[in-house]
Amino acid sequence: MDPIAIITSLISALGGFLGLFGGLCACILPVVFLVGFGILMYRRSQQGKAAKEAAQTWPGTMGTVLSSSVQSRRLGNSTSTYPVVIYQYQASGQTYQGQTIKAGEQFFSVRIMGDAQATIARYPVGAQVMVYYNPANPKESALER
């Protein structure tokens, strides 16, 4: 058999295989991506839920709000706003600063429009607030459980 005919035959067979493979990739890759993203979001949600549950047993101490503002982040054509509250508290004879408002929100958080303004209104600068902290790691704290 002619070597050129063999090469032409192999290329033709390979082209058919690649066409099938490309079609499968076009169908399977988005599904794999969506499933992976779903698993990631589920795990982050579960971590947040576990942190929130653990915080239910944390002791509280009084703290002071040092800063309270609404920040904005622009991503493409959309802008999201979120509250930033920095507070100071003492635990185990040490002074700490924190900025977690709700326990577990560092893992997964869904913000509702207008929620940022309402949150900072609850925590004005200079306000005395209850701070809940992890006794095993006092740097870990939250204003709300």
C-alpha cells in the first residue's frame, strides 16, 4: 500500500475521532464545570453553617466600634455594596480587632440590596457592642451569631 494513502487514511480516521471528541468536550466540559462549581458553593455554605453553629457557644465581651462604613466593589457592569465594621475588644487580657459581622459569613455570604446601610446603622462609630469570640482562638470573633 502507498505510504501517502496510509497517512491520508490515518488523518481521516483521526479527524473523525477528534470531531467526536470535540463534540463530547463541548457537552461534557460545561457540565463538569457546573458540577464542580456547585460542589464548591455547597462546601462553602456548609463551612459557614458549621462556623455559625460553633459560634453559638462562644462567650461574649463588650467592645467598641472603631469604624463603620459601606464599601463598594465593581465587577464588570455590576456594583456590589457591603458593610465594613471594625471593632475592638478584649479577651484573655489581650486587645483584639475584628471585622466579622455575622459568624460564618467569611465562608459564604449573600447580600441583599440596602442591607449594608441597615447593618452600619446598627453599628455606629463609638458604639459599645457585644462581641462574641472563640475562646480557643480569641482573634476569631463576630458581632452577631
